[in-house]
Amino acid sequence: MSNECSSTCGSSSACSGSGGACGGNTEDPRAKQDREINERLKQIKNKILVMSGKGGVGKSSVAAYLSLFLAKNGYNVGLMDVDLHGPSIPRMMGVKEGIRAVEAGKAIPVSVLPNLHLISIESLMGDDKDAALIWRGPVKIGVIRQFISDIKWPDELDYLIIDSPPGTGDEPLTVAQTIPGAKALIVTTPQEVSLADVRKSINFCRQMNMDILGLVENMSGLICPHCGKSVDLFKTGGGQATAAKEGLRLLASLPIEPELVKMGDSGDFSNLKAGSSPFAAEFQKMVEQIEGLCA
């Protein structure tokens, strides 16, 4: 990321002073940002943090698909990518342009669909999308807060889906502390290596008093293109067992489908429709459960 971007991202205001060269505004910048965040959050009905304890379990894919399915069901949806070091959502959604012009001091998120709006750090990175962001916690915390306070989201959102990096560090912690009422959707794969870290995510949510909508077991078998049977590449039943032990819902067991990989690489999900494949059918059932839980 350029020095120009990194010098402005993560600060609650371009000017940290009160009065003087900045005029007569004496409101503390942090207090002003807190007020703007609270005002914005009042316009968002449901906030869902998609998280995982382990990387590579398909968390960003679940966040992207969830946003698309909800939007296709007629809801106004915001998708906020707070995976600052590895933002993959824009590429998966086929988004190449940056955020739109600033309006009344607020940046306008990218419109994926008329009722689906996206903000990601990649949308602010200019032409060099492969630049590494070498940021410590305070800068990351500031950027996530700005994603709420300094972005002109639609006046009302039915859902804000937040894609978090794996683990229980700065990004999910900032979301938990900044967005009261956010609920967690925890993604895992069936094998114990993943489930061990997922249990840490569950404990994180409980320590932060964050409600858990349920678990999603991703990569739950590969549908053989020749015989149609399921091949358990990463064992089976781990998500169900963990959900039962922890007293949580298992919202879905999503099979691996190679066609989804092609969709993600091309950024074209136009063929991803409810009932179009075993994955889509199972995912739609999960979405319906989430709609019911958030009603």
C-alpha cells in the first residue's frame, strides 16, 4: 500500500486537533467517530461476523455466498471485508474498480448488485492489488472503524456481513467491541485440526458475549462427478459432533464442488442459484435458517 493511503487510513480524522488551523470545531475526533459509528449502526438491522479459527476453511467464500443469497432474496446487504492482510472478497465478487466518489465527506462502497454493496481494503489500494499491508494493530483498528463511520452505506441495510480473517486477534476483536449486537457464524472443516481452532473461536464469542448463530461445516465431502457419491476427503461428522458438544446449531454441511472454484476465480456467480447444485441447495437451507434466527 502506498504511503499516501497508509498515512490516512486508520486515523479517525485527517486532522487530530481541535480548533486552531482546523476551525472552531472542538468535538474530540474519537468522540465524533464514535457518534458517527453509533448513528450508522442504528440503520443496520442485522450484523453477522463470519469467522473461523483456522485459515483455508472457506470462510470468505461463505461470507460472499451468504451476501449473494440474501441479496437475491430481496434484502439490502452490505459486505464488509476486514481481512486487511488477505482481502479476497473483491476478486471473488468480480470487483475490479475502487470505491466511488466521496459524497459529503463519506466514501461510497462498490455496488456488486443494486442491493449489495462492498467495502474492502483492496478497493483502496489503487493499481497494485498485490502490495503487502504491513500494519500493526492500532492502524487496523482505525481502518475497521472507518469502514463504518466514513463509508456512506445505504440509509438502511437489512444485513451487514463482515468477513474476518482467521483467529481471534485484532480484527474480530475490533468488530466485537465496535458493533454491539453482531452475531457470529463460525466456519470449519470436518477434521480435528480445524475443529480444535474453531473451539477457540467459540470461546472467543462467549468471552465477548457475542451470540453464535451456528457452525457451518465446509468442504464436507466431494461429490464425485462420475458416480455422484460423496468422498469424505476431510473425514466426516466433525462439525455435527462439535455443535452437539458445545450446544450450538450446525447450520449446514457444505460439499466441495469444483465448479465453485471456477466461479470464485472468475468472479462470476451468476449461475449460483438455490437448488442449482447440492451445494446451493444446502446453502439455501442455511440462509433460510439465518433469516429465521435474525427475524
